[in-house]
Amino acid sequence: MYDREKAQEVRKEKQRWQETTVRKALERFPERYESFMTISGLPVERVYTPDNVVEMDYMRDLGLPGEFPFTRGPYPTMYRGRLWTMRMFAGFGTAEETNRRFKYLLSEGETGLSIAFDMPTLYGYDTDAPEAEGEFGKCGVAVSSLRDMEILLDGIPLDRVTTSMTINSPAAVIWAMYIVTAEKRGIPRRKLGGTIQNDILKEYIAQKEYIFPPDPSMRLVVDTIEFATQEMPLWHPISISGYHIREAGSTAVQELAFTLADGFTYVEAALDRGLDVDAFAPRLSFFFNVHNDFFEEIAKFRAARRIWARAMRDKYGAKKPRSWLLRFHAQTAGCTLTAQQPENNIVRVAIQALAAVLGGAQSLHTNSMDEALALPSEKAVRIALRTQQIIAHETEVTNTIDPLGGSFYVEELTNRLEEAAEEYFRRIEALGGMIAAIERGYPQQEIAEAAFRYQMEVDAKRRIIVGVNEYVQDEPIEIPLLEMDPQGYERQVARLNEVRRTRDNREVLRTLRAVREAARNGKNLMYPILDAVAAYATLGEIMGVLREEFGEWEEPVWF
Amino acid sequence: MNTSRKIRVLIAKPGLDGHDRGAKVVARALRDAGFEVIYTGIRQTPEAIAEAALQEDVDVVGLSILSGAHMALVPKIMRLLRERGMGDVLVLVGGIIPDEDVPKLRAIGVRGVFGPGTLTSDIVAFIRRELGLEDGLDGDHAEEGEGS
């Protein structure tokens, strides 16, 4: 991006500076560490200058916002036109309790819903299944049948808010419940906007909420992509997620590389089904973590957009610019929250959220300060939402697009992250693609290795975590914690039993048979699942049929 | 205890929760500290965990739970361990455990509760001291429910 001769001059000057000015300073004041690195372990130089980025070509590598390769942003006006969507992930206990929380968040200025489901729901079990013991409503809301979904969405204007649902293995069933709920209220499916996470590959890699083996899981994902392409023009049928990969302990490089490699795998699977890349690619969305290393995170988002755009255009032959766009939701890093001195988490979240905004996020969830202790209280959630509103309205960082573009350091980091990701793509390719790599435990082991390295650095105080291994304080923790309805479980099970008693059980059996039939003959499962859901077949019943047909996956155990 | 053999530790993840980052980091740190470590993998039933503890003849059982289901799962595991004559095994729980649950877990025989932010070296020191292998190092191990 700079005149080569001038850059060469800078390089010479920098060398002189190191040998004279810096050396003298170091003799008197040694630096704090022998070498510096990002949280991901990328080396960091003392200062960055034009010679670091002299190989860059501005139009080739950065371009302009809303234009290829989208490094500077997916849209031409970004936050000058519309702020990001403030979307707070919420869900606990019964559908009634979560419905109240949604209405509270909307009344406080939230602009989109994001539903957290409890563990049994995530694993496709009804609340009263033996496997679900003790797990009801703990990490999200329990949804066992259409009846729960109707209560959950009661009074929410589904034609005006968009909804993100964090659901993976049973995504098709939960999505069907959402669609049927809306249609019973007279809102046609083509008008519904939102996202289902539906990213099974990162479940094998990181979060481990898989049920079926990879092949039938991928088939289900492609069924939902195909269905969205045909029937739900405003819906994102998948949110390709790095968030959980990072939470499992990966580096930023691994998060970037594995997430995009997962994305390519879905694209290839959809192409194999015979879908037109320009019909489905604009409906793919992404979800990234935003961790503590401020500049590295911003660079990660910029690199992600550039890698995706180049691959979609040049490798997969997408013609429409919308197919090249990587748009993403970001969530501040849950794993950086400390149980110690939890108020400090407000500060961590604010800094991480700022990095997401400077990295060009389309929507953002900010974590609550008390989440290392329990489910967030209403007050803690409000502060987290206010953090976004303060960034949006008080800091003026939204006035210009990609303000860190052109920073020697940020551009250099963006390039390094891209190169490191490409190295991972080559290794995954050599293993036979992402699914083969997962079956061999490759990304899982890379992540476990990084997680262990990080913990050892914390143990050795090479990394300081305020309040954890330094600035420790022995004070009782005083933050209000969320109280849940103690009768919630009984209420939920009673409702489930009533659904089973009052529905037309012959219709349930008929529709479940149709689900089984489609599972066997390869027809798109979304249509029979919609029928089964509408007949009030429960989540556990529908997933039970698929468990029988597809079998269950067990990962190899190692550490 | 027979001090001529390595201390055997079972790290287990009961319930549906698949968040295994902490379990794996602790398993590896304990192995590096010289213990014999067996890791069950995720989604284990209380029965499977108690049975594995018996079959592997372990001295320590470490349970990792981040989903909030600990008050349903841990008492059951403690009972099943006792039924198998393993009532004296050292049981530790790690994960997101609210303060108010810590005394309840201690009352049923859990000896150590380690929350977020715990250093792995503290867990190693705790196990050594509880098993009487050496003096409790600096005696400054993680307090239950808040790590260190």
C-alpha cells in the first residue's frame, strides 16, 4: 500500500532506531517480557510501520465497504445507516417465565429476540425423559411441544421482530414449532425473519451437543437450507459458529479457521444436493466470539470477511455479491467472565463489545456480569444491554466505517490471521475434509491443546486475570441472583401430560410414520416434521424416531 | 492407602452438559502432576460413573458439571459410590456451583468444590493434602465455591 522505496527507507530507519534509541532505553528499562504475543500466540512486534504492509494492494485486499472483498464491512453505510441489532440471548425455566423476560427486554429497547433452550431440549428430550433428570430449565427454556412454543411467543409480534434460536441437533423440529406457531396466528412463513443456529459441525468440534452421526446430521442441515431457499426468503437456516469453538479453548486463529472450514463444508454439501449457490449462499450467516485481545479480535472479523468473499466468488463460483458477504452475530466471550469480583466483568464486556463494533458486527449479545455464577439476573442483563447502547449512542465510534482500517498493526494482524487460517485449511484438506478431520478428532485435539496451554499460562502468571491470579480479594460476592419459579418443573410436566392426553393420537402416529418414511427415503424432512409438530407430537417423539433411524454418535474419548 | 502405586483419578462428566474444556484441562494437569487419570467422556449417567470408579479402583473422583444440574446428579453419584463400598473415595466437584449449594454438597461428603478461576496447581495440592501425601504445600488452596 506504500511506495516500495519509501517503505524500504522506513525499514532502514526502524533498524537504526532498534540499534540506537531502543537499545539505550532497554539498557535502562528492560521490557516486561522477552517477547510479546497475542492471546492466540501470534508474535507482536514493538511497533508497526508501513514496511509491514508494503505487499498489500489496497483495492485487492481491502476495497470499499459493501464491495469485494468486504474487508472493511459488508454494507456501504454500516452503522451510519442502521446500528447493529442488539440481541440478548435469554431463556430459563418455563415458557411463561422466558416469555416475560422477552417482553421485558423488548420494552427496554432490545431489537431482536434470541432464545436459549435448556439441555433436554438441546438434546431432543422431553422434560420428563429419564435422561433429562435435574436439567429442566437450567441453561434455557424447556420446549417439549408446540404448546410450549405458543406460550413462549405469546404476544410477541413475529411479523416485526426477528428471532434467533440457539438450537442444533433438533433445529428442524424447533424451527417447525416456530413456523407453525406463527402460521396459526395468520403470519405466513415467508414473512418470518430470524436464524436457527443449526451448525452441527461445531457441535462435534466443540460444544458436543450432537445426537446423530455426521452423515445424517449433514443431511438434516441441507434439508433445512433447501427448505429455507424454497419457502423462507427472510430466514437464515444456519449460523456457522465459531463462538463455541473459542469457548472450548481455541485460539482466534483456530476459531476463524475451523468456522470457515465448517462453512465451506456446508456450501459443498448444499452444492452436492444440487442447490444453486446464489440461491442459498445469501442465507448463510455466522456467529463469532469476541474475546479479550482487542486488536486481534477486530482483525479476525476483517479476515473472516475477506477469506469468505474470496472463496465464495473464486472457489464456489457465486455470481451475486450478496453470496460473497459474510455477515455475523458476535457474543462477548463467556469464558473470560470471572466468578471473582464479578462487577469487573462489566468492564470486560464493554471492551469486547467495542471490538465487535469496530470489527463490523451485524448483531451483538453482551454477557451479563454474573454469568460465571449463575443465570443472569434482570439487573445484570439490563447493564449488559445498556453497555451496547452506550457504545452505540455515546462513543461516536459508529460515525465512520472500519476506523482501524489502515492501522499498520491491524492490517498486519488481519494478514497473519488469514495466512494462519489458510494453513489450517490445507491441513484439514489433507485429512480428507472437515468431517473426516472431526472423525479423527483433529480440531478437537487442536482446541484441547490450546485450552491447556492457556490455562498453564494463567497458572504460571504469564497471563494475568484480574481478580483471579492477581489483585485477588477475599470479599463475599454481593450481586442479586436470579430466582426461578420453584413449581416450574411440575407445571411443565403437567402441561406436557395434558398435551399428550388431549391431542389426536392417531394423527400423531400418522405424522410420526411420515417422518420415519422421509428419514428412510431421503425426502426433505422439514415437511413431515411440520405436520408432526402441528399435530402436537412432542420433541422427544420426533427426535426419538430420528434416533431410531439415524443412530447416535459417540466421540472417541481422549484428553 | 497403598503409596507404592500412582494415585488414580476418575474425571467424569455427568448429565447432558457437553462443556468439557475444564474437565480435559484438569485431567491433563493431574496427569502431568503424576496421577493416573481416567476420563469418562461426556454425558455419563450416575450409574456409569460409580461403576467406572469401582472398576478402575480410583482414589479420587472429579465431577465436572456446568449445566446447573449438580444438586440432582451429585447426591445420586455419592449414594451409588457408597453402595459400591466406595464411600471413602475423595470426591471433588468443579463447575458453576452457586455459593449456597456448597455446604449442601459438603454435607453429603463432597470434599472439594472448585469454581471458575481455580488454578490447576491448587487442585493438585488439594488432592495431595487430602490424601495425606505431603504437607499441604503453602496451605493456600482454593476455597470452595470461589476458586482462588
